Amino acid sequence: MSEDKQFFGQHLFICMNQRDDGRECCAERGAHAAQKHLKARVKELGLSRSGEVRVNQAGCLGRCEEGPVIVIYPQGTWYTYVDNEDLDEIIDVHLVGGKVVDRLKI
């Protein structure tokens, strides 16, 4: 493996699942706007450029009833969110600060 290949220390997966059967899903709860916000904020903070954080879209993560949902690896921490302020708190406290945001954890 090449030593100059860059890997990410943390991966944030955001459920973008759209269900067609009428059941609740993350896409209907603002996942697309949230994903755009997360990517922009991570980029703004320089975290994607440095290889620290990668924001990925995910299909169904199987927890739509608790959603919308995000999972961050390698920690395996699951979060829900309501608005951009919640997303910013996850970025600032978890991704940057290394601490769990207990009030949003599921």
C-alpha cells in the first residue's frame, strides 16, 4: 500500500433512504438538506481536506423510526437530529471535540 494514500479517520454516514410504501423515512425528514449542510460545514472547517472526516450518503440504515439518523465510524455512534444546529453540535462536539453528544445519541 502506498504511504501517500490518504484515508479518513472518521466516516459519517447519513441515511438518505426514500421509502415508497408510505412508511416514515429519513429522506422525508430532511436528510438531503442535512447531508448538504454536513458536507459544507466539514469542508468549511477544513476537516475533509486534511483527511480527518468523510461525509457519506447511505441507503437505509434500518433505524428510520428513530430518524433521521447518522452513524459515525469507527466509534459506531448513532445520532438523530432535528435541524442544522443539531448537526453543527455533532460536528463540533463529536467530530472535532471527540465527545459524544448524549442528547442526540440513539
